Amino acid sequence: MTSTCIRSIHSPTILLWMVCLAFGAAFPDKLLAKQRSIIIIDAGHGGKDKGSYWGGVRESRIALATAKELEKELRRRGFLTVMTRRTDAFVSLGERVRIANRVPKGIIVSVHYNANTDRSVKGIETYYMSPAGRKLASVMQGTMMEKVRSRNLGVKRKNLKVIRESKHPAILVECGFISNNWERGRANSAWYQKAIAKLMAEGVARYFGY
Ligand SMILES: [Zn+2]
């Protein structure tokens, strides 16, 4: 009984080490890095702050739905996550920074949808502040643009409180323009929220070298 238990516990560990040895023992380091870094997911706006509002679509609602899909996808891939909000509640920018900075090691992905008074404007863009954020932004934007049919508006340095005051590499992703009829229709659908979240999770994985 005891020996069976021990075998069942240790066999996967032994197997893992055999795989690691076969691949030059690179795997444990990456695994540890992945376990230590926490992905802080920041759904933009919420509560009294509804963000942009076009054609009956509230940015705060679809940003939260997309953020929850991102959380699901990252956890499926084995990442640890923290959400700055999980409901339609108002969370101040200062509180979001405090939540993020309580995490010892991690990155921040802030999820938003864009708007412009020129309703023809569409596309996806990613903002950053620090050089570390720029690297994350480049990987994220590049990963998303491989699969999303939209205009690539690139990565931009922007002075935004959450990404400026965070001690971690931080980015803010604008997942599409809800002021544009076509992008709003897509952004308001569950399939797009899931698809863009999957791509963001892939971007996070690539940033960590997977
Ligand atoms: Zn926003």
C-alpha cells in the first residue's frame, strides 16, 4: 500500500526530471519563473465609471468579460493570476495600483476597448510606459496582430496612472474601437472576447519565453 503510494507520487517527478535531462535541464527554470510571476489582470473602468459608451455597448462590461476570459485562459496554461475587479464595481486607479504592487513579482495586463469621435477609426493598439513595459507591449501587439483581422495601430508610450505607478512591467491593451460599427459588433460578441483573450494569453506566454 505504502510503496504503491510512494510510487504514484514520485513517478511523475522522476519522469519530469528525465524529460528535463533530455532537454538540457532548461525546463525547471522556466517552470519556476512561470510559478513565481503573477499575471495581474486589470479590467478597465467599472461601476460608476462606464468607460466609452457607443451603440448600447458599455466598455466597462465588455472589458470585464474579456478580462475574465483572459483569466480562464491563463489559468488553463498554468499561470497564477490576480484580478483588480471581478464584478461591475468601481475600483479607483490608485486602488488598482495598490492591488498590483502588493504582488511581489508579476506583470500587468490592463484590458480596455477604444473609442474615437471619428467612427471610421478602427484597430488594435497597446500602451506602455517603462522599457520593460515596452518589451511586453511589443510581444503582445505582435501576437494579437498575427490572428486578428484589424488595423495594427502599434505600441505607444502613454502616461497612464495604472501602468506608470505599477512596479511591474505593465501594458494597457485597447482591444478594438466600439465607436466603429463593425468593431463594436465584434467586440460585443462572446467569441471575439474569447478569441482576443486567447491571443493575449499567448502573448503573455511568449513574453515569458514559452
Ligand atoms: Zn478604457
